Amino acid sequence: MNFYKYHIFFCLNKRDDGEQCCSDFDAEPIFNYMKKKIKSLNLNGANKVRVNRGGCFDRCYEGPLMVIYPEGIWYRYSKKEDIDEIISKHLLKGGVVERLLA
């Protein structure tokens, strides 16, 4: 049994070599937005949702990315409204946001 219903990892890698990375696309502020939103909706904690920082996912050319386990669903997002849709459709209703699949 999983400790969390959903465990979400955001790539927040910052490359020193100048190559494209998820941090180039405001991944950190959107990560912070999702953490706050999850807490405000009381979705955080055991048997609920956990939002974590991740290192490089080695898919930098597709960024910014997040992955939601246990399903292993990868999403590409670009704005807070994408996060709201992921929360609403995936986390609350168990569906997949097709338009954001990576």
C-alpha cells in the first residue's frame, strides 16, 4: 500500500552549462503554487497528496515537467491554470488531462 494516494515530482533542475532546463520555464514558482494550492484544499498528507522537488528527469527539451505516481503520468505545464486543471481532473476526479500529457 502506498503512503500517498498521489506523489508528485517536479523537475526543478538548474543547468550550469546553459542547456535548456525546466527552471528556464518558471518551474519553481509553479511548483510553489501547486504546494500552496494542495494545502489550501486540504489535500496534503498521508493517504492524500505529496508534492516534491525532483532532480533532472533527463527530458529537458520537453520542460517544464512533472510526474504523478503511482500511475507514472507525465505532464507538461506552462501556467497556474494548467496546475488547477491537473488538480481538478487528475487529483480530485482520477482522470487524465490529455492536453498536458508529456
